[in-house]
Amino acid sequence: MEVQESHEWPSTAEEAEAIQDRLRSSLELGDPGPQRPATIAGLDVSYAEDGDRLAAAVVVLDGITLETVEEAVVTGVATFPYVPGLFAFRELPTLLEALRRLDTTPDLLVCDGAGLAHPRRFGLACHLGVLTGLPTMGVAKTRLFGKHDEPGPRRGATADLLDDSGDVVGRVLRTQDGVKPVYVSVGHRIDLDTACRHTLALSPEFRLPETTRRADHLSRAALRDA
């Protein structure tokens, strides 16, 4: 898979924020996105206990059967410090290298992180979508940004995730009866309804979508082997 990097990687928070501000205008947010993607890729990063070594994994699933089609994993070292709201700059260089190792170009990317549900409206899913040009969505385990009511207890229940102005930046989605919800937000070239529908389809048994579960397993195994 070909991935072109459209900016230099920053060394300071100010440089990183400037990149987010510049690239935000490249987002395509009116597209409903792929309704029946043939392939869906999950992306996740695991960190060693020292916090610097990492492994970035991409697992491509068949969009219907959810069988694993292809996978790639890259180990490396984070070169950008941990700064709230700028986490993408720690993870993207290695994630992009993992994507380059794929023979498959996925129809949809699913990130373990935020898209528009981000203080600068440009989370990991947005950044990755702009750099790859692919439809991209974020499914986060925890809330990074916004406020919401509690969704109902049954699978498929939702509540809007709102910014301080009351604008919808994502959706809180219950993927299984009685479990903690996940936080879905669009990244690039997909709408929120479609992103939530795909999240449920990718979560037939567990709280987290299979894309995230398998990429997490692969990245953790790579760190252990390293």
C-alpha cells in the first residue's frame, strides 16, 4: 500500500498544533463512506513498560466474514513526547510504516483513538485519513473530549458526544448489553451513522471491535518477541 507523508514530523508541541490546524481543512466530512467495505483494517499501538519502545500493528479483515486477510507489524521508538491532544505524533510514523507493508489497500481504516472528538477536532483518525486518503474512523475505549448522557444498557444504544457549544463531535455506543460503551467519531470520508453501524458489525461478541482486538493482540505479541 502506498502512503505519502505530506509534512515534516514536528519536534515541539507548537509545530504539531500548527500541522493539525493546517491539515484540518483537508478533511472530507460530507461523504457517507463505504457502505459495504470488502476489507476493513484495524490499527493499534502497544507500548513497552519504559514508554518509549512501541509496536504498531495493522490487521485487515474481510468486511463480511471478519476473517483476517492480512497483517503487518512494525516495532520502533516514539520520537515525540506524550502531550495530550498530540498523541498521533507519537504513533503515526510507525503506523504508516506498517500500512506500507500491506499488499492490500483497505476500504476502511478503524483506529483505536479519536477523530473529530478531539480538542482541536483533529485526532488520530482524522490525521491518518488525510495522509492516506482513505475513509477512516475512530473507536476509542475512553472519552478524550466532549460530554454526553449515558446511553441505554442494551447493545446498539447511543448518546451524542457534544462539545462545549453543543455540537455533535461523536457518539457514545453500547456494543454489548451491559458493558461500558465505546466512543465513535469520524475521521475522514465517512459519516457518523455509517461509522456506528460498522462498529456494531465489527463487535459481534465483545465490547471492542475485532479490528482493534486483533491489532492489539498482534502489537503486544510483537513487543514480547522484540
